[in-house]
Amino acid sequence: MAGREFELIYRHLGLFGAGSQVSLGVGDDGAVLTLPPNSELVVSSDSLVEGTHFPELTLPEYVATRAIAAAASDLAAMAADPLAMTLALTLPEPDELWLHSFSQGVERCVEALALPLVGGDLTRGPLSVTVTVMGSVPTGCAMKRSGAEPGDRLCVTHTLGDAAAGLALIMGQLPRDIEVPLEDEEFLEARFYQPTARMEWVPWLREHAHAAIDISDGLLADTEHIADASGCACTIDSTALPLSPALSRFDQALKVDWALAGGDDYELAVAVPPGVVLPPELRQVGEFHEGSGVQCDYRPNARKGFDHFGA
Amino acid sequence: MAGREFELIYRHLGLFGAGSQVSLGVGDDGAVLTLPPNSELVVSSDSLVEGTHFPELTLPEYVATRAIAAAASDLAAMAADPLAMTLALTLPEPDELWLHSFSQGVERCVEALALPLVGGDLTRGPLSVTVTVMGSVPTGCAMKRSGAEPGDRLCVTHTLGDAAAGLALIMGQLPRDIEVPLEDEEFLEARFYQPTARMEWVPWLREHAHAAIDISDGLLADTEHIADASGCACTIDSTALPLSPALSRFDQALKVDWALAGGDDYELAVAVPPGVVLPPELRQVGEFHEGSGVQCDYRPNARKGFDHFGA
């Protein structure tokens, strides 16, 4: 019965369609949304696949929190206000318990990010989630990767490398002689499973920044995207990287590798023009200048960013 | 190298970002789109999974044409003008030939539907495609499932059952004694592989119709969605179903089953109020009245619509 598929969606995902911008939520052929006056629509889609982007047997709640944060951080990087999202879930079997846990993660994100869920598609197949996020910006105010200029400072919104360390812990890939206190382990794994899309920076970015990107492939790789798009170079100072206390306990080789080349933090890398006073939470890690490419005093051993089709 | 993933996307899917409504296409954290004045945004996401929604070894071009038509027909059913789409593709291995064929299908749909592709995500995993379509309607004019009223006629935009027959041919599921001429086979398979999203009906729907849905689960199942949402009943006349010449050759039991219960045609079922003159292409197949549920003089043997989580 086709009805069962719809029932599953409505029961678990149809609750989250509220918000003044939502004229019509889940349950029709499409949702209907209202944009603020004089604004443009920003849209981005991201897929997470089991075994590629998250380990098998990941708690369903965390599948949701990672997938939604990965997509929503693109809105933050475009300096867009949240409007709504749709979510396409592919699941091997209908599973009420799985969906219940998943929907808890969705609900937390909907509230934390003010991003109502207005469309759901549930299909049978290998586990994957595709989240499409929509946001709005005042016309002409979308923040592009191409706006960085020589003299701009490269800044990041929070500590880096935590998610990569968390993933190494989850996967049991750390050298055997490393002991990690339980509270650090919990912190690092939470940074992987429950990243924070930095929507709170949107007003500041719109007023002050030249360019931004969310760090999904690692600071080096994503800074290169800004530098290439902007036609300039960037030098990163590895000693300036903000590291969490939990990450600081690790050997230099591990922690700097993770902070430079580990992806999945979903923090923002921002090009801030000279003269703008940096808020204390925003940490400068480099500077843009004439030329091309990204230079760094430290060369990580880890591969540069996560490549789904890499070696 | 993360760059390779991006190169694959840009080379094959980054070409389709044109259109006056596209302020910024593929290549940044998100696309930026402009809606017409005094309009609302309509959005819908659909996933197709290999083995669930299309047979293994389907020509990649047809994976694209089916996935995009399935999503775009939701815009038609909402009476929305096309704005843009994003496409998230999960592929087991990077494969230039596969992507080349797939992108040909994408390009054909972009042109035929005036639906520029403004965002792409390419990940490694079991083959699936999620298409998110965006459209616009004048504020308050979105066509809902809930608008049908007693006295409305149930009409469809084209012949029904062709796609289900095409799938049976593709899967070799027909009784051995049935011979199908090559030209009929090609026609029916094309109706499955290359369905047409009925965007051309949008202006007429907006002016005349009460409710609409795209027929993905079969006429009976999808009419039930309209009837339930509208709080009325509908009676379908199986002798009025429009059948293509190719389908008409089949036995009564097969062809009426397919037309009533086979999904995948992506034609529109429309509730048209009394007094509206029906264009000749629009075929009346039933009538709405007081009550609940869908009645039909013929009870199909096939299961009612395609259910991804059914038995």
C-alpha cells in the first residue's frame, strides 16, 4: 500500500513544517514558501551515504544531525538566512525505531537552525540522506567564494580538527599507545556526529566579510577554493590554528594534520578585509595576497580533504 | 584530491546554469535565484534508487530523464512555473562514460522543461539520484490536492498505463504468448524511460482547475490522495480511460490494470469544475461527489500503486 510510505513520512517527518514563511508544508506535491521582500533564494543540496560519509551503524539521530549541518553550513557560508529544507531518505527497510531516532535528530536541527522541514521523500535502498536547504539573502548580498582580496585576513569560526579526531576515535584508527580521557572522547565524537552550522555568523558576515566557505574538505582544500575563485593566494600559519583542549593533548603530527587537512568540521573559513575589528571568537589563521595557491609552513601527511572518488 | 570530484561535476553538470532567474549557478556553496515579483516558491524533492525505481543497467541518460520528470511533474501538479533544480547523484565509481550519457539526459530535460540545473552533489555509493525542483507561483495560486469539490470532473492529461507496460516489457515479465511489434515496444519503453512532465498545462490549471496531482502511484491511488485531501469521493469509469494504440493491443485484464494501477506515467490527474469547457487533450475519466474514497467499476489485480515499502 502506497499509504504506508506516506504514513511513515508524516508520522516522523511531517511535524516540522511550521514557520511564518511556510504557506504549505509536507503533504502535497510540493511545499509553498514565501521569501522576504527584495531578497533572493539561496539553495544547496548535500548527500551523505553510509560507509562513505559516516560509519555503518551510526546512531540514526546522528545521521540526521550530520546531514543537516553539512547542508545548512552552506547557507551560513553564503550569508543566507534560513528558509526551509527538504530531506530525501533512502532506507533498506521500513524501521520505526530507526525513524524515531532519526526524527529526533531532525527535530533538534529544525529548532536550532530555524529551518523547517517542508518536504520528505522516503524510498527503499541503501542508506543515504540528501538534504536540500533553502535560504534568503537581500538581493545582491549573497557571499561568494570569489570576493577575497589581497590583504584580507583568513579567519575561522571555531576550533579545527575535532571532527577528524572524533572520526579516528569512532573508527578505532588511533595508535594503541594513545589514551584519550572519556570526556575528551565524547567531545570529539560529538564534533563529528553533531557539527554546528554557523548560522549565528550570518549577520556579521553580511556586514563585514569579503568571502566565506564552509570547511568540509579541510582548511587547506577549502581555502584553496576561495583563493582560486578570488584569483589570489593565501598563506596559512599552522601555529595560529585554534585547537580545542581535547585536541591539544595529541601529538603535533596528528593534531595539526587534522586541523589542516581533516574535513567535516563545518566551521566557516572567512576572508575579512583589513580594518575590520575581529570579534574574539573569530581566529585569524592566515592572509590573502597577490599570486595563486595556498602556502603553509606545515605539510600534512593526511590526504588533502576527503575525496569520495579519490584513491 | 577533492578537486577531482568538483571537476567531474563541473565538466558534466556545470554547463546548465543559465537562465535570467539564475544570479549564481553551480560552483559556490549554493546557487542564487530570483523569483518573479509577488510570487511564492514551490519546492519538491524526489529520489530514484537503482533496483527500486529503475532496473539495473538502465541507460544513464534514462536515469536522468526519469528522475527529473518525476520531480518536475510535481511542479506541474502545483501549477508552478519552473525556476531551477539541484541534483544529488550517488555513483559506485567515477565513470566518465556513465556521466556523459547521464548529462545528455540532464541537458535534454533542462531545455525541454526550462529548468536550469544550479547545484550538483556527486558522492560515492550505490546508484541513486535525488532531484529537488523549485518553481514559482503567483502568491496564493499554488494548486493543492485539497481543492476538489463534488461535481468536479476527474480528467487526465494523456494516455495511462503505457509506462507500466513499458516496464513489464523491459523486465521481461509479459506472458510468453504475447508478441509486441517493435514500434509499440519502443513507444511503451520510452514512456517509462522518458516520461513527460506536463509543464505545458500549468497556465490552464492555474486558470481553470480545482486540484491536481501527478500520477506516480497509479490513477486509483493518486485520485484517492485528492479525494482524501478534499474530503470527498470520486468514481472512476474504467471504460473512459484513454489508452494508447500500443496499449490497446493488450488483453483487457492487462491494459486496464496498468492504466488504473500502474504508476510511473507522471501524467496529471486534475479536478475540473463544472462549466469549464474541456480542451480536447484533457480526457474525463471520473467525477467527484459527496462521500469518501474512490470507486471504480473495475477492480485491478495489480497492487495499487508502487510502494517502496510494500510487501
